[in-house]
Amino acid sequence: MNPRILFWSITSALAGFLFGFDTVVISGAEQRIQSLWGLGAGMHGIAMAAALYGTVVGSMFGGLPADKYGRKPTLLFIGVLYLVGAIWSALAGDVYSFIIARVIGGLGIGASTIAAPLYISEIAPPAKRGLLTGMFQFNIVFGILVAFLSNALLADTGENAWRWMLGVAAFPSAAYALCCLAIPESPRWLLTLGQRREEGMKVLRMIEPDASDAAIAAHAEEITAAAAPRSTGSEKFWTMELRVPIMLAFLIAVFNQLSGINAILYFAPRIFELTGLGDKAALLQSTGIGITNLIFTFVGLWLIDRLGRRTLLYIGSFGYIASLGLVSWAFFTQHYSIVPACIFAFIAAHAIGQGAVIWVFISEIFPNRHRAAGQALGCSTHWIFAALITTFFPAMVTAFAPGYVFAFFCAMMVLQLIWVRTMVPETKGATLEAIQAQLGLA
């Protein structure tokens, strides 16, 4: 693999590390923050969820600067948002200042889910695009584990330990922002939205150093031609012309959350308490689930360019259905001893399937001129449903027997399996322009 592409992809994917770290690091600080400022349950909940609010907004509008100013400036600005959010959170003197700081960090998280996969997909060779784009997901999982470790190491640093827990994110944020200065702009943005052909050709030569000038020129022409409007009004996003990728992006994001993944990750202690394993809940959540997620994310990234996106979604769907079905059965029949193993199997199925595929797939299926807007649609749908599922899960397990809740998630994964079988195309190994033609958008 071209070492330049590897470095550029790793740099962009580090936004995922900051995403995972920033999302989870709050878990080590939340009790101290509540007692320090005497927060009631309502205000405490708002403070803890502040980053998620920012994430929804960032994912809805993060595609705008990516299209207008370019992928590189957007990635750099994301690093600045993470840096400001980390330092401000650590220095916050009251809960309102803290909430603002967490929202700023959340804006970076939301925008990163658009810009990072978008950038990688536009520089990666087709044969390695799944692996390179999937590094964003790996870095999310890795960031989560590092956050747990960081919190444990800083827990005994005194009464201001929580400030160090949050502030330490400033160091990787600054490093990421500096690395972004060393990456080039996406050649597809330069050739199409940026209208800077010579610069785009220069980046293509860096990506394909062994290609002839004629081959580079032909590739540039292919990219430019694929981005040209097909008809009057095709510059708009919400058109019948884009109905297939819009529906694919929307549904993969919806099914991702209707699996129950966020509910299970966020409320693992509550789930294990329902089985009588409450004393083991924290360990199972922070280590067992985290390690399982990391290992099988590796597996998913190793397989994604070998077996393809559609095949991994098949594998994940069957794993979801089996594990969720068994959890539901265990709660109905009180065979609680199998629940931890089934939860780990569920995490493995997610890591190999939806976890490995979602960011890659969304970044592949839209034409160059609409890729940022399409990424924004998929990401904002993901985060809105994540917020809804996370908000209503405690009420669901209170109003209904847990067996019914997990049966609902299982039924949704049966629908996902049908969707994969009937609607999802395979995008493995094809250029972005070839995928565009495959979806009838050329």
C-alpha cells in the first residue's frame, strides 16, 4: 500500500479515536461533577448528555463546510473543536459553562462522523477502501478502551481528578490537528466542488505514483464527468434521482440503532442487574464488552475487503438474530446464566457486521457532488435514533418485561436481514464512480 495513503487515512481516522475517547471519558467524572455542583437528576442528565446534543447538530450540518471549504479544513476544524471542548470542560467553573464545553466537543464528534470517512473513501484505492475507511470505527472502539484506562490511571490524582480526566483529551486533540496540516485535500473535492484541477491532478499523482500522465488525466476526467449534473435540478439532494442511496443510507443508520447496540452499551449494568449479576456489571461493561468489541472490530476490518460489505451485513444480521433471540428466551424462561455470553455474541456480531460496514458503506454510495450531504443524512439519522433509543430504553424495560424488549430488537434484525437480501448492493473493490454507475447515477 502507498505509505502516503496509509498515513493520510490514519490521520483522518484519528478523529474516531477522539470521538470514542470523548464520548466515554465522562463516565469517570460524572459522579464528582454531580456532587461538586449539587446537581439534581434533571440537570445532571442534561450535563451528561450535552455532548450528544452537539453530536446531533454536528452530524446534521457537518457536511456543509466539507463541501464549501473542503475535506481538509473541516478535519482540521474538528481537531480544534475537540481541543477547545477538552480544555474548556476541564476548566469549567459551573455546570452551564461545562454544558457549553461538552456541546462544542459534541459538534466535533458529529462532524467527524461525516468528514473522516468521507475523506478516506475519496483517497483510498478501491481494493483497500473498506479497510482504510473502517479504521475510523476501529479508532472509535480503541478510544473507548483508552478512555476507560485513562480514567482508571487518573482516578487517584486528588479532588480535581475529574478535570484531568476530561482535560487529558487536549493532548491527542492537538496532535491530531497538527497531523491534519500534513495531509492534502481530497482530489475528488479539488476536481469537482473545488474546481482546482491542477491541484487535484497533483494529489492523484501522489496517490498513484506509478501511473502515467495519460492514466492520471483519464482518471481525473472520469471523476469530473461523474460529478457533472445529469439534468436540470440534479444539483439538489432531495430528488428522485438519489432515492436509492438516500434510502440505503437512511435504513442502514436506522437498523444500526434498532439492533439495540447503544442501549446495550450504555445500560449494560442495568441489563446484568436484571439477571442477578449486578455485582459483575461494571467489570463486564468496561472490560469484557470493550475487549470483545475491539477484537471483533479487527476481524470485521480484515474481512470487509475480502468478503464484502453485503456479506458482513448478512453475518451480522444472523448473529444479531441468534443472540438477541436467546437473550429474549433467557428472560422469558429465567435461564439468566446464558445472558452474558449472548451479550458478548451480540457485540461480536455488531463489530463484524454493522459496526465495520456502516461508515464505509455510507461514504461509498453517493456521487461526488452529493457525498458530504449523503454522509450527513446517514450520520444524523444514526445519532437521532441513538438519542431516541438511549432515552426510551429505561422506560421500555420498566413498562415491558425485558424479554419483550429484546424480542423487539430481534424482530428489527429480521427486517434488516430481509433488507440486506432484497436491497443492499455489494460495493467491494469498485471505484466510487463505478458504484455511482451501479446505482444508476452515472
